[in-house]
Amino acid sequence: MSVRPHAVVLEPDAVAEWLVVDVDWVLRAIDRDGLPVLGYRSDGVPLLARDEVLAWLHLRSAPDDET
């Protein structure tokens, strides 16, 4: 993960750059894994809240609880 962005609202490409992943990963996380979206631009691009992305990254999944 790179330095946390200063912007509070991010587009998928900014989230991808911040997390050092590709944009497709971010879009899949939105579609399949419940990465929260604030809303959408008029052209359909999702907008994400920086702090919500951080919270989502810290969610525990079932495999996290296995020992």
C-alpha cells in the first residue's frame, strides 16, 4: 500500500494506485466483495470514500478467524 491519499473521495484508478493493484481488482471488489461505494459520477464511474476503503480493508473474513 502506498501513502494514503489526501482526497476524501476517490475514483477507482486512484484507489488502485493507492493500494498498488489494478483498476479491475478495485471494480471486482465493488461488484463481488462489498467494497462500499458513495455513489456514481454521471458517466457511471463509482466514487469511493477513502475512510470506507480503509475500513473495508480491515474487515475480518471467515478465513481470518480460522486458526
